[in-house]
Amino acid sequence: MKKRNLPLDRIPHQGSSRGGVDTPSQQRHGGKWGAGCSVILAAVLVVALPPVLLANPLPEAGFMIHVQTPDPSSCTQWPASDCSQIVQYTEDQGLLEFDLFIYPVAYSDVEIYSAAIHLDWCPDWTLQEWTICGDYEGSVTLGAHQADLDLTWSDCPETAGGIFLVGRFVLDVTGHGVVEASLLDGNLVIGCPPNDMEIGWLVPGRAEAGVTCGYCYEPCDYGEPCTPVLTPGTVLLDVPQGETVQTEIEAYVFGHYGLEPCWNTIFEGTEDWMSLIVDEIGDQDYILTLTVDTSSLCQGDYHGWVRGVADCVDCSAVHLTVTERAQGIPEDDVPVWDADNPQDPVSWSGLKARYR
């Protein structure tokens, strides 16, 4: 077995926010299991420490979960050839397949002998079918929204592309939620006996489905990704038809353990009636000025997002209600574009007067 080393500036801290602690978007929009599932949240005391003190040694192994449409051939034709091809989120709902991988990140060309794994998912989702890949011995114990796997592969199959597919689980997904895998009581055993070795802790793995906007990947090097945080999480606006309004959203970005800035962040609105001005007011701190223009909208309700996009994505939901036109603004005087002077908007009454 060959052990790999990563550059010091990418050494991760154990206890990633994707491995059990909700991302900012999840905290605002429903917690670990998503908006459709209930969960009890515990208070967490966070102590500010220098970035170097937060960087723990590279974990030896972790779990990764790939989400896709159901494919009965996944055990023979793996859906990912290495960690970079594992898809950890989808906007889709309905029948979806979650493929559980063991990822011995600190090793290459390693054999897998046994593992004890706990898998759980959103209580609103239902398991439709499951398959453990390869010739295994052991047991699969199913619960209401969980499964405990105690598995041994006596033929000691090798990882391919640094990953090993344990099995596939097909769930009926309703609403936003997550599937999470963690090590059960016991160890992951790599290498074939008598040349085997136990690993007593693995980074939990997760995959999300029913995503509406925000999500976060677990990086393959278990480094700290650049993560934007937008506040407030929801913006409610009532705007009379034909008018324009502005509001501010605060944003900051963290990542790379503070050792280098996150220059890859962009901020954007998702709808044509939105425009955004971004002002950096400090180191990775921003004020986003959102302009909402209802001149082309009818009365009614509209929804969109302001997105912060880096390695991870966080969002503020924008709920707009276009109300009745304000008194004193005749509908006949709504600005329109003059075809002869496209840069100079005029009113309908102005156009009629011009061509009489």
C-alpha cells in the first residue's frame, strides 16, 4: 500500500461542516434533513483559533456518496471512476439512487476487507431497494430510515481510482434532505489478512437531493472549501407595479483555513427582474445591493434567489409580491421604449402626442 501526502496548505481539519454540522443554507432552510424533515438542533460553542491550530492531519479514509437516477448496473459499471466524478447533490426528487463509496484517501492501490457502516436518510424518504456489491459476507439491518451494514469481502477486492463501491440504495425522495454514512462500532479493515490494517475513524459522507439552491461538496482532499454566507436567508418584498426598490444583503466568504483569500466567489441574481451591485467592504466581506424592477411584471407573486457561488453555494431567497399600481401614476403614463429612440423611454401619452 502506498500512502499519499498532500501539500500543507490543503491539510484539512476533521469535523468538516459537510460531515454532520449544517451548512449556513441548511441551518436557515430546514437543518440537516432539509425543509421537509424535522430535526432537533443543539447549540454549538465555537472558539476562534488561529487557522494553523484548526488544521488536523489528513484523515486516512472517508465515505463518499454519489446520487443519480436508478441504474441496476451500478455494481458492475461504477457510476464514478474516481472521487472527482462523485456527484454529491441534485435538485431532483422521486426515485433516486445513492451509491456508497469507501474512499481511503491516504492510500492508493489498497484492498478492502471489511467495514461496519451506519447509513441514515431523511425520515420522509422511503427505501425502495438496495444492493451490496461484490461477493460479501455479513448482514444488512434495516430500520425506519436507516441501515446498519456489517460486511466482509473475503476475496479482498481492490479500490479502483482510489474508491470502492460498497452498494446502491434506491430511495423515494420527497423534499430536500440528505443521506449520510458514518462508521459503525468497529473499524474499516484494509489489506488482505494477514497483511491487514484497521482504520478506526472515517470522515462521514453525505449526498443531498431536492436541493433548491444552496449546497456544498466534500472536497476530495478534505480541505476547507471556499464557502459564502448570505444574510438574511430570506428577503420579503411588496412592490407596487411599475416601481423599483433596493435592499441590501450582507455576505462574507471563508475557506482555505484563512491562509489565502477566496477569489473564485461570484454573486448573482437568478431572475431577469433582479440586478446586483457588489461592494467589497472588507477582507472577504461584501454588501450586495439588490435592485428589483417590476416595470415588466404583472401583479402577483414571484420567487428567485441571490446566490453566492464559490466551491460551495449559499443563497438568499427573494419572495416578491407585485401589488396594485400606486395611486397617482396613470397606467397610460407607464414608460415604454420608443423604437426611433431606443435609449430614451417615453410614455404612451407622449408617443400618441408625438404622432398625432
